[in-house]
Amino acid sequence: MEAFWSHWIWPFLTAVTGFVFTYLLLKQYVERRKPHQLAWAGGMFLYAAAAVIEAYSEYSQGWNPLVYRFYYVMAAVLVLYLGLGTVYLMFKKRIWGHIYLAYTLILTAFFLYASLTADLVTANLVPGITVGGTAMDTTVRLFSFACTIPGTLALLGGAILSVIKFAAKKEYAYRMWANVLIAAGTISIATAGALARRGEAVGLYPAEMLGAALLLWGFLKAGSLKQGAEQTTPKGRELAGS
């Protein structure tokens, strides 16, 4: 049964979903030039790239040590970039987003350097989900918490606040449900990652795929923003009724 849950098809599907999501975010950024769109695109690209590595490790039944060093960083920092997008979206003053961006870039640089120079426990470089973080030096693993905790809090907190904000407004129900989906996707990713760090990695790949799918679904549902805004203005209602 464990072989089924760790099959390479799960991260492969996650990668496909992630790259589609990245394309849609970049397309939106080109059209609107909002920093949160670019930050989310960066986070989803890292998500998809990490899933490609997971799929290949399961398919080939092996890990390249250098690839693992990059993978370990990508798998942790991606949530920082998703959280960065939420901070830019939620705060009108961009200074808060800029501060978060500085933290993200500095931490990513130090994390990558630490990962590339650390001693690996090569005996633990076994395929896929059984690796977790056990092949990495304990000191380097602390960087993971500095990424996942603030990133998850920002992404999940932003979604929850948006759900509360729009829950009482029927005309914006689609925005509430979009954020419910985003919150659910965040919880799925965060829970799977936390269990994997504890060595309980069975189900990690399906949870990653579910998380990516829920985030994409939430994004697509929020894509009706323009339509919803038109429906709630006098001019929009007039056009809708014609």
C-alpha cells in the first residue's frame, strides 16, 4: 500500500498542476502588473519544480546528492513566496511586502548556502518520501522552520481573514469560497510537510497534489472577481440585464 502512495505519478500530477498555475499567474501579472501575482508565480514554480524532482526520484529509485540539496531548499522556501504574495495583496502599504520580501530573499540565500555546504547523511538518500529531511544536517533543517512557519501563517491567515470579510456579503460569496479553498489547500500542504519532517511521510505526495489542486481551484474561482464586481455596480447590473 505504501508503494501506491509513494508512486511517481502523484508528484508528476502535482508538477503539471503547479506549472499550469504558474502560467496563469504569470499571464495575470503581464496583464495587471501586481506584485502579489509575481510572488505567487514564483512560489508555484518552486512547488512544481520540487514535484518534478520528487517524481524523478521515485521513477529512478535514487537521489543525486547535489539535486537533493537544491530540492530541500525549494521544498521549504516555496511557502515563503506564496506567503509573500498574500502579504502584498492584504496590505495597502507596500512597505510591509517589501520587508517580507527582504526577509525572504536573505533567508533563501543563507538557506541555499547552508544546504550546499552541509554534510549529507548519504545512507538516508533513499528514494522519495522516505528521505524527509533526515539526509540533511540538523543545523540546516532549522532553516526549514524559519520558512514554513511565517509562510504558512501569512498564506493561511490571509485566506481566513478574507473568508471572514466576505462571509456576510452575498454578492461576494465567490470570494469567500475561493479563500476557503485556498485555506484548505494551505492546510493540506502544511500538514503533509509537518508529518514528513517527523518521518511520517506516507500520503505526502497525494496531499501535495490535493493542496496544489485546491489552490488552483481557489484561484480560478477568484478569477470571477471582475464579473462579480460588475454585478455589484449599477452599470454592471444594467449591462447584465440587457
